[in-house]
Amino acid sequence: MIVEDESELAENLKEILEHLDYRVTNVFTNSTDVLNALITDTPDLILMDILIEGEMDGIDLAYHIRDKYQVPLIFITAYHDSAILDRVSKVNYDGYLLKPYTVERLQSSIYLALKNFESQHTGNDKIKTLKIRDKGFLVPVPEDDVIYLKADGLYTRVFTINKNYIVRDILKDVIGDLSPKKFLRVHKSFTVNIRHITSFNSKELTLGEYTIPIRRGLFKDLKELITN
């Protein structure tokens, strides 16, 4: 699916994709048509321009799509200023291609986006996400991207691969939405994603650059859990 409001650019992109043996299912200029189309047919990939017709731009549209559908998404845009990039960084996207681009870069971006998406989600019926409100936007963060969570009074700090967030809820309530097979409360103030653990002993564990204390007597259970 192509989302592009400049007809000449959209037609040129469509021709390139068809020459590369891809089938373009639809070309849309606004978010309303995209969301209506996704109700009945989900494409294998969406190429998304950022400035499109209507009140919702491509970044806002990407938030809505990520919250409901399993589909890889590549932004194709001429904009690369810090304000745009800051908003884009909050979206779980699969590629960012600056205009003008070569056919080779387009082809490589599509190939990598499809391959990475396939490897991450093969066998998953649904991508489970942690819904986080950030600066007025609801950000669906894939739970596999969450490294650990830390209690901070009535708030919870969420540390992810790309960014850290503060959630206005206590840790106990936040972790209730996460998969128990992936997340373990290792301390009264810390819950970790066991898939990110790089080493541990009887007193603490490491998650990349982070060091987290673990409660007394957990070492044996943690070792068994990670081994399994």
C-alpha cells in the first residue's frame, strides 16, 4: 500500500514497485481512506509519506495502524528535521527513506523491512504491546522492546530499547498487561524482561548497560526460568 498525496510521485513509485515485481494494492492520499481499507484488507507492507491530506499526518496515522494491525511500515519523506524525527522515533516503524532515493535503496529498504518483520513475528498471532501515553500520544510499545520497569512512587519508569517513558500508574498495575513468561519481578521496585538479561548472580543481574538488584533467594528460580 502506498500513502502519498502527490499523484505524480505516487504513480512513479507504483511503477517502480511493479517493475520490481511487487503488487501495489492501493494508493491513498489521506488517513480516512487508509483506515477504511485496512478493515477489510491488510497489505504486506505500507509505504508512508509523512505530509498527507487531512487533519491526520502520516506519523499520527502510523500510531493508529500500529495499535491495531500487524504490518511493516516504511516512512518515505523529504523531511528530516529534529522535530519530525523526534515524533517518528516514538513510532514502531520498519524503515525511514529520505527523498530523493535510488531504486536500489528503495528495494533494500523493502527487503530488510519484510525480513525483519517476519523474523520478529513469525508464529505470533498478535503483537502484544504496552500502551504508553507520551506527550498527548498513545504509543503502543512492543513488549519485546521493553528492557525493564522501575517503580517510582505512584509512577512507573519504563526503559525500552529506543526510549524511556514515565507512566502515571504503579508498577503492579503496569506489569499486569505484560506476558508472565517474559517478565519477572526480581525486586519490589524492578520488573525485567528476561530476554534482555545478559548475566546474573545471586545479588544482581545485568541487562546490557543496566544493573538491577534481585531479591534474596531468587537466583535458583531465575536460573531455571532462563534455562527453560
